[in-house]
Amino acid sequence: MAISRVRVARDKAELVQGLLEGKDTTGPFQTYADVMVFAAVLGAKWKKRLPVEKSSNTEPGPIALDIFISRGYEPIIKILAIAETHDLKILSPYNREAEETRIQIFEEYANGGLLILQEELRGAVDYTERILLMLSDERFHKETDSVEEFDLSRFL
């Protein structure tokens, strides 16, 4: 049986490399798996799912599913699959087809999330800072949605 792998889209490979923490980059993530999970969750949040038409064969190449499992990301992959299919049979550990479908759904959400990141990070020098601003904006945007707009006129 072949080892299951998560593919990275060829057109997003450079971005994925740039999101890694390293001597030449200012990325916030330690591994390619971390980048892909963040992107998949972002893609799911914005309902952005894009097929991976051409995968990267160089750095980063396809990532073994075992890496995601060892980092504790398997539940995220499964939750995305259940949310997308509404079928608990997708969780079957004995069904090779179900595993391939889970991986495909995850890849497509990650690809969609990477597209969102590509647009948000365009022109950024420090990816970490920009991602923190995105997260902060999302956090405070939700808090202010439930509260009326602050009206300064009452202080006049």
C-alpha cells in the first residue's frame, strides 16, 4: 500500500516556503504541515476550495500523511471531511477511498487558503506580522459585530 501524501500546488510552493521560519524567511511556521493546516482552516472558514491541478515536485514536495498525524492534525483533516461530505463513513480507517477523499478535501481547502494568503500577503516584507494583523482583525471584527458602532457624538 502506498503512503498517503498531501500535495502542495505548484503555483503556491514559493509561498509555502516563504511561510516557514528560517534564516532567509520571516515566516511564522515551523513545518510545511503547519502551513498547510493553517491554510486549510483559512480556506474552510472562507469556503474557498480549489483543486490542486499541478502539484509541486520540488521543495516542498508532497507531505506524508504521517507527518500530519504525528503533529496532531489528523482530527482537523477528518473534521473538514465530515463538514464537507456530511457522511461519517468518510472516517473509516479501513477504506482506502475514504482516506483519499479526506486528503483531497484537505488539499483543496489548503489550496484555497493559500490563495487567500497569497492575496493578503502580497507586498508584505514580514509575513508573520501580516498574519498577526489578519488574525487580530478577525478577532476584533467579531467582537465589534455584536456591539453597536461607537458613537462619539454623545461626548459633545
